[in-house]
Amino acid sequence: MERIKLFRSSIIILIIYIAIVISLALVIDSEARIPTHWNAEGVIDNWASKSTAVSFALGINLFLFLLLYLMPWYSPKYRQNQKGFDIVMPRLTNILLIIMGLINIYGLSWPLGSQKLPGNPIFLMLGLLFVLLGNLLPKLPLNFFVGIRTPWTISDEDNWSQTHRLGAWLYMIGGILMMMLGILPLPTNLMMICIWCIIGVILVPVLYSFILFRRKQK
């Protein structure tokens, strides 16, 4: 019962999302093609039928919710720091449900005209996701399933803490860069530079955790 109270907002978000997806499924033409993947330049490179896209949209958010809601059941670390997890996990669940839900709704709305929106909404939403995740990373207790999981962070509490503090700043910087890609009409060369910077933002914390591990060994 206590966990249901903690995740009440997540359940409400999930119900609203399911209602929107079902509504879209009823109005989209049965022959419509739905974009399901965008490449690094924000160009669609994969499509699906309406039934496949709707099934995926419903399944992915339900899976995310269950994955995070059932974490006490499958995570051996959860009970060791239940108070910390109970603070972070509902927030993390809400962020993932909302952003992933918006991305799926944007794709499903493609036959209805969502492609006419200005800028690149995919980059904008992913950038917002990175910024919000960066804000949560330092608060996330050590675990095997969520966060910057490397062999070195998982095996050392100090490594986990320091890596996630660095990752928090880098994720927020990368998120802002990604949001700029979604708003500003950048030249192709500058866009690729920004994309490589974002890739670096993801890889640098992994390298940093290894450096901390080697430093501690010495």
C-alpha cells in the first residue's frame, strides 16, 4: 500500500498516457505508417504499421513502470537503502513515463500532422530527459539496474558517488546541447560536433569511473 502511495502520480500518468494512445489508435488510418526511430541527425530511418506502433507504445511505458515499481522485488540493494530509493524512484519513473510517452505520442501523431511542428521535437524531448536525469543522478543510491553502471561504480560506493556527481553535470550539459539541436537550425557540421559532444557526455563518466578505480588501486 505504501508503494502504491509513492507511485500514485506514476499510475495516474500511465493511465492518462494509455487513454491518449488508445484515442490516437482510433483516429489514425489503418494504412498509416508510423515513424519508430530517428537517426543521429534527427531523420526518420525506420517505420512501422499502426498496429505495431500502438502495441509498442503501450508496451514500452507499461514495461518501464513495472521495471521501476518492482525494483524492491528483484534488486538486492533496494532494502539496504530503502529510504533513498523511495525518494528517487517515483521521480525517475515519472520522468521516464512522461518523456517516453511524449516521444511515442509524437510518433503516433505523425499521420495527423505532428511533423509540421517547428524544430526537432525528438532532440528537444531527449535533451529535456538528459537534463532531468542529470538532476537525479547524485541522489540515486548504488544499485545494479539504474544509473551509470560500470564494474567499477557497482563495486565501490565512493566510485559510484563521484562518478554520478560528474555524470550529473555532464548529462545536464549534454541535455542543453541536445535541446539546442531541437530548437536552432544548425548547419550540418555544427550539428555533428554537438552530437559527438553528447556522445562524449555519455562515455566520459564511464572512463572516469575506471580512472577512479585505478587510482584507488595505486
